[in-house]
Amino acid sequence: MVASLVGDPARANMLTALMNGRALTASELAQEAGITPQTASSHLAKLEAGGLVEPEKQGRHRYYRLTDPDVAGVLEGLAGLAARAGHMRVRTGPKDPALRRARICYDHLAGDLGVQMLDSLRERRLVKQKKQEIELTPEGERFLAKHLQISPDMLTHPRRPVCKACLDWSERRHHLAGTLGAAMMKRFTELKWAARDATPGSRVVNFTRTGEKQFAALFGNGHD
Amino acid sequence: MVASLVGDPARANMLTALMNGRALTASELAQEAGITPQTASSHLAKLEAGGLVEPEKQGRHRYYRLTDPDVAGVLEGLAGLAARAGHMRVRTGPKDPALRRARICYDHLAGDLGVQMLDSLRERRLVKQKKQEIELTPEGERFLAKHLQISPDMLTHPRRPVCKACLDWSERRHHLAGTLGAAMMKRFTELKWAARDATPGSRVVNFTRTGEKQFAALFGNGHD
DNA sequence: TTCATGCTTCGATGATAGCCGAAGCATTGT
DNA sequence: ACAATGCTTCGGCTATCATCGAAGCATGAA
């Protein structure tokens, strides 16, 4: 049954990651769902068999996309029902709570803290967001220069946007990507506020005690 | 998550049973799904928590209905995806194969044989079907009179339609309901072609050897 | 009251399926 | 040719959850 395919949290996360219409590689989807490539492979095979996604081979990558706008429509409907029932839940997903709190998404900060950071930036008008597009305001530039010693000219890149919203699978909300997201994460590391977990391959980000305090001072929202 | 609710076979069967819009009691739904009342109760509690069904207390019965046409719409969409993927599958559902082959649905024949019967009637132009609406053709009336001694005037009923398509949960296709469906089942019993199983509460219908042959002669499709 | 029916809760069991480590192909790059 | 990357397959572990027996509450009937 199709519904059971969507029912699994890992698969649901993959599908929501594909909801923007773009195709993603198997490993990207694995990252999105917080599972290992082996597990993702198994899931993707099932989704393909169920006709929900279609693979496209390209070099040694395998890009997956939703087969059809119809599929997106049904997923949308499902999400609508879920929202109505107050079911914006945090369900199982990956078991590691640390992974949910703070982790690396490619090269920037994701998880609870990542979402919180973008929320704070938006709320204080340091950035303006329209869907996926994020723009740094003049106040934002001053803020970055003052507190994190990041200047706009550090952020230019030929092919990559400065700011970009990245959908967070554990929170189902956006966090900050792009060169700015990467630069901020790098700065956190340099300032010894945070460091990637020692265990190889882990995406967990551990904050130091002072790092946690500084981060909260800049991006805290008072309720934790 | 809502999808996981629909994903379970037992719950899916209950929901499809409710798709006609009418409300059913907890025990009726248990029967539809082929599970015990305890299990059904647990499932219904989850469906209610998920906002998919709403209970209505009435005496010592508890009637459940789909909360919303929206719910029905999403379920429909899900079924559509499933159909497209060739996923007309026979999954676990009730474990009893006899129940899948032939059973009582209220007062008419359901299961594999029920679906086969309606298929045959439709194919031979003895009935015309438009969605849920089924109409008996003149050829159909002659056929019934000749082979089953059923005349049209036996079928009139103030509030109940003569013919109606009833969605079969094990086959996910239609079988024949309405007064005609009931009359035919009654006739099969009278002719000693079939009888409801002796075990109390069972919905299984057992065909006699001659009954099976006669039934196949009238409604067989050659491939079993 | 006493009994029967419809439904729910509790507890224990068992099977399904997600998950990961290890190893195996395939493709690309050097 | 060799190594590295991306992905898949296989095997075993574990947790989740559907399932049912037994018992507990209701409601309605006698």
C-alpha cells in the first residue's frame, strides 16, 4: 500500500525533501533523513517500486525526483490532514537527540539550533526571506561584522548564493544555508563555540558551554 | 503521522468501508477488517486521535464516520496512486483465505466470487454500471428470470435501490449490492449452492460442489 | 436486580520492518 | 592499472506495533 510507504518517518522526510520539485541524489536524501546510505537505498527502492519516485542515472550519482505532480498533490493533502490534527510532530526520525539539536547539513548548521538561528535573524529583521530566497539587510551586515567578524565580501562565490533557505527534516522548517550559513558555521568553530563530533562520519555538532551561552545571547529566543 | 495510520492494512480496510459516507459501528468495522473488537477499538482510537474519523455515541453503539469530505478525498488520491502502481494487491488484510473468496457483506455476496459475478454481468451487458449506479438491462431481467427465477417485482423496496455497487475491501473492486444482490444471495442459499458458515458470527460463505459448478456456469470467466 | 450486548483497557506475544556493519559492483578520476 | 566515490546487497539485531485473551465499564433489556 502506498500509504505505508509514506508512513515511515525516514521515507516521509525524503519525500518532503523532494517536494520542492528538484531531484536529489541518494546520499543527499540519506542525509536529509538522517540515515545511512544503505538504509536509504532500501527505502528508495521501495519508493520506486511504489511509483512515488523516479530515478535518473547520471554518472555515478542517482538522482531521484517525485514521479508526478499528482504524487506531490497527494503528499500535500496528507500534510494538510496532519497539520489540521495538530500533528506537527517530532516523531522518531533518527534516534539520536543530539542529531536533532545541532548537526552539519553539508557545511552549515542544521537542527533545532539552526532553525532557531534563522528564526531569530528573521524576527530581528537582519534578513528578509521570501520562500527559498533569503536576503541580508544592511542591519544584518552590520550585525555580522560586529559580532562575528564576517564581512559581505567574504561571502561572494561564483556559483553559490550567499543566503538560501534549507528545509530542516527534523524541524520541518528552514535553516540558513548558502555561503553565509557556511561562513557562520566556520566562525562558530574558530571561536570554539562548537565542534563537529569526533566520531568519524558523524554529523553531530557539539556546542561548548561558553559557545552555548554566546549563541543564546545572539540568537536566543528566551524560552530555552 | 497520518500516512502511517492509513498504512496499516486493518485500518485501511476500515477506512475504505467508511468511504461510502455512511457511519458504521465499531463491531461492523471490526468485521470489515477481519479483526477482533479489541484490536479494532485500538485502531479506531488512533484514527480518532489522528482526526480521520469521528465517533458518535448512540445507545450502546459507537458509530464512526469519516470526519470530512477532505479525508475521503485524500484517501481517494492515495487509492489512485496505488492503482497506478499496479498495487491492487491483496496484502495481509484478514488472514482467512476463505473470507477473501466468498463472504457476506450485510446480506449479499462479496469477496472474489462477488467481484467475479458483477464483472460477468457487466461484461455480458446484463447490467450497466456508472460509478456507484447500476442498472438492470432487459436482457438482464430475462437472464435472472430464466436462470434464477428472480422477477423484477420481487426487488422493489421503498428505501433501498435495486442495484448498487459496493466496494470490496479485499479486491478493491465492486461487487453487487442492493435488493438484487440480496435476492441473488438468498437464491443461492435456497438452491443449496452456498451456505453461510456454521460458526457463529462468521461471514464466510461456503459453496457446495454443485453450487460452485452452477455458479461458474453462469458467471465463470474461464480462467479458474 | 440480574443478565446480555457493545465497547474499551490491560498484558503478553509474535512478526514485521527499519536500521546498520561489512562487503560487493559500477563509474569516474589520476 | 589503481584508487576513490556513490550506491547497492546481504545478514543479523532490535524496536515497534498489530494482534488477541481476559477482564472491566458502560448501556439497555428482562
